[in-house]
Amino acid sequence: MSLLPKIEAPLYTTKLPISELTIKFRPYNVKEQKLLAMAKESSDTDSLVDTILQIEQNCCLSDVDISELPLTDVEYFLYQLRARSDSELLE
């Protein structure tokens, strides 16, 4: 049985400003970027928030429940995640 090669993603760490947790994460992939774009196009705010939390939970490699974090930490983590996933420059 041949094994498929495992695609390794770079790992990053960041310290959240409010809870002061240090978390490890990977950049989001194309599938998660598409989910984010689809949620952004919908007019439902709850759907957008749920999608963001789901993407952050998928990319977080530490044992942290993203939905339990303060909103400032969630927003900071989203900025860090996007910066490492799309490019180093934020518009």
C-alpha cells in the first residue's frame, strides 16, 4: 500500500493580548478561504461569525476553545491568521 505524501504547512505561534495564551496555528488553506469569502458575501452576520470561529478553530493547533475567548482575542487571532495565510501585508 503506497502512502500519499503529507503536505506540511508552516506553523506559527502568537500570544493573545487579553487572555495572554500562547497558541500555535497553521495558515488557512484554500477551502477555508473560500468558506470565508462565501460567508462574507452573505448578509447574515451570525453566519459570518460562526464561519470565522470555525476557521479559527480548524487552524488552531493548541488545545483552546476559540468560542470561549474574549472578542478582542478572537479578532487579534483573525488578523494574525490572515496575515500568515494571504500575505504579510494587510490592507
